Amino acid sequence: MPASKETVSLVKTASKVASDKLGENIVALDVTEPFALAEVFLIISATNERQAQAIGDAIEDELLKQKIKARFREGRQTGRWILLDFGDLIVHVMHEQEREFYSLERLWSDCPVVPTA
């Protein structure tokens, strides 16, 4: 079963916010089939730690306006890999080096891509 319309809408909102904060290489993967705990992973690159923190903060602020609160957040202090868990949407804001090293797209390569715009 593909990601719900509500989750896809959140993906588009978070993607736009990330793009406005100059996030790069924004990719959303539908992980409903192999991963029972979420529907979509949104992966965003940042060129430095401060930018990663700004992107993460902006996404949290925008989704909070829609009454969607992060259930869990990790990595905010270091800014190298920030994980925001919104339930069906999990956002990964990663420094370019971490993204290249961990290569989440390769690990989840069998998952369909979700449109971000």
C-alpha cells in the first residue's frame, strides 16, 4: 500500500520548507512496504551544520502550524544528521558528507520515489 495522501502532503510541505532554506538533493522514498513504522523517508542535504539545524527547525515550525508535532528528534546539537520523526514521515537532514557515507538512497533503493513538489 503506498503512502497516504496526508503523508504525501506533509512531504511536499517539508520539501518546500527545506528548499526555501537552501536544502539540496531532496529525495522522498515510500518505505511503507519494507518498513512498518513509517510511510516516507524525506532525505535532505545541507552544506554545513548551521544550515542543517536551520532546515530542521524550519520544518518543525511549519508542521507544528499544521498541528503536527515531532514525536522524536535526534542530532540537533551536532547538526551532522538530524532525524525528525513525525510518525508516518521521518525527515533526515544530513550534512553532505554523512549523506554520501551512509547512502540511505542505496540502502532503500527498492523503494519508490515520492514526488516532492
